[in-house]
Amino acid sequence: MTTFARRSAALLACAAFGFATSAYAQDKTIKIGVLNDMSSLYADIGGPNSVAAVKMAVEDSGLKAKGWTIEVLSGDHQNKPDVGVNIARQWIDADKVDAIADTPSSGVALAVSNLVKDKNSVLLNSGAATADLTGKACTPNTISFTYDTYMLANGTGKALTKAGGDSWFFLTADYAFGHALERDTSSVVTATGGKVLGGVKHPLNTSDFSSFLLQAQSSKAKVIGLANAGGDTTNAIKQASEFGIVAGGQKLAALLLFINDVHSLGLKTAQGLTFTESFYWDLNDQTREWSKRFQKVSPKGAMPSMTVAGLYAEILHYLKAMDALGGNPHDGAKVVAKMKELPTDDPLFGKGPLRADGRRLIPAYLFEVKKPEESKGPWDYYKLVATIAPEDAAKPLKDSECPLVKK
């Protein structure tokens, strides 16, 4: 090749690179797909409320004033991994969605996480609890912002065992989330000196817990651990009350309980339940201010659940990373890397690192449901029992199975 030809080729390469960089910098369009349960047992926890929270984050980010165009889509995965993956694939391939958000139901989240990695998109998980998303199933394209089964186990499981609840029996939702929550809680119970006497699996979204509760009752375990969520948890608690389980001396441990569940149950039924969350609307001035804003846009006028609040904060951070990149690179791994590089800071959870495994470090709180006479008004349901430090609420990186973590 002659010197002239080499120079010409170099100039053409530079021009192409410059064009690509210019096009990338000018691309300020983003599509976010909110994928969750819109119509079944997890709809009140997230559902349309999650969509409202994402739209609030888009408005509060200030990116529209900077010339960005941000579109929010929504889809109902029906708590079925195949349905969730099909919606996600359609969004990514045909609708050019950049990020999929929320994904309650761990089976759906794990399946979508694999798809997102293959497509080099982004999964912003707030709803799914399995710690495997930042453990053995972690990818460079997935973030988990709000909570996981490790946090729940090390909050509620440890506290109740230390308080004398040293024998456990589990009622477990028979899918990835329930299995992970029972596994993680069992490990904590035994490590704290307790024993697991047994357990029973129940179908997702079952209406009749009688046979499962009778097995738990006959086990004589001091604590019956409910490794389920949403409508399954509230139905189990209601039917346990009818069976007189708590009155008979056994304690119910709602290993995952949301404020919407307490609202549905009522304080008379829910009083005394102990559980772990990373957010409560009445924690401080900032959470109160935001939650009252959210309640005005909530389709049912509800206060935000933990996962809804986490989703708002996660979307804010995602948009902050996009802004820092100067444009949309349509490269999921690159966006997630930028999210991990930037410090997280939002009005609901404050500051906290986003680790290499995709887990955000935030405090967790052990709460107890108030008695009816202790409540001062609507949605005044929790009293704080203990604060769990961020480093205790997430699995230590030294013990992580995530291949992204260097040890």
C-alpha cells in the first residue's frame, strides 16, 4: 500500500469514527419497558403503581429539559417466565426498548436477565427478590436495587431466632423466589442456633392454605415462616388467623411483607407481624414528601411499596448514567458499567455504592405492624424495631458467587 493510500485509509477511518461518535452523542432517545404483574397477586405491590413511579422518575430527572425523549411502555408478564421473555424479546427486537424495569417474580426476572445479556440490553430489577440475580446468575447487564432474599433472611430470620423463635417450619411458594427465600432463611436460622423442622411447598396464587397450615400447626414449630409474597402472604395470614395458629402460641414470620399487604389485611389481623423492608414512606422528611407526591399519581391513591420506591430511585440513577454518557449508546453493558461507576444518591435511599455484582448497598429495617390503637391515621402502620447496616443487608462480596466479582 502506498503512503497516500495509507493516509487516505486513516482519514476515512477517523471520519467514520467521528461520524459514529457524533451520531451517538446526538441520540437522546430512551425507551423503558415496565414489565410486571398488572392483574394478579403482585399487582398492588407494583403493577400500575410501578409505571407511575417510573414516569415520576423521568420527570424528576430533568432530562426532558435537556432535549431527551423518553418513552415508557408497560406489559403484564402474568408471573410466567415464557410470557415475560416473549414480551421482553418483542420490546427489544421490534420496539427498540433500551431497559426493562421492575420484574417481580424471580422466575421471570432470571429468564429475562438471560435474554437481556444475550441482547446487550439492561434489566433494572426492583421487584424480584432472588439473591441469585447478583450471585451465581449475575450478568454485566442486570442491576438489583431494592432488596433480596439474603436481606430478608438476615433481617427477619435472624431477629426472630435470636428472640427465642428457634424452631421453624416453612410455607413456601413453589417457584424460584420461594425456594431462594426458604434456602437463605434456613441458613440464617441454623447459623443462629435454631432448627428447621420441615416445610411444605404451595402453588403460586393459591386460594386455599388449609392443608399447608395444618401441617405447619402439627409441626409444633415456634415460627411458621411464610416464604411467599403478595396475595399468597395475605391469604395465608388471614387463614392462619381463622385456624387460631397465633392464638395457639405459634408465631407467623412474614418473610416478605409490603405496606399494601398490611393495608389489605387491616391492623386487627396484621398487628404484631415482624418483617424486613428497605423503605417505608414515614421514615423521614424526604420519604414523606416524595410518598405524598406519589400517592397523588397512584391509580388507587396508595402509598408506595418498597419495590415501587426502589424502582423510582433505580430509574433516576439509570437516567443519570445516560446523561453522563452524553447520549444513548444502545449498549446495555456500557450503561450498566457507567451506573456502577457513578455514585448513587437519591431522596429515598440516600447515598450508597452500586457494587460489581449489581447489588446496591442500602440499609434495611426491621419493622413491626402497629396495633390498631397505636396508629395515628391511614397508612400509619409500622413501628421501627431495628436498623440493619448496608453491609449486613447484602451478601459480602467475599462470599459472592457472581463471576463479575474479583476476589
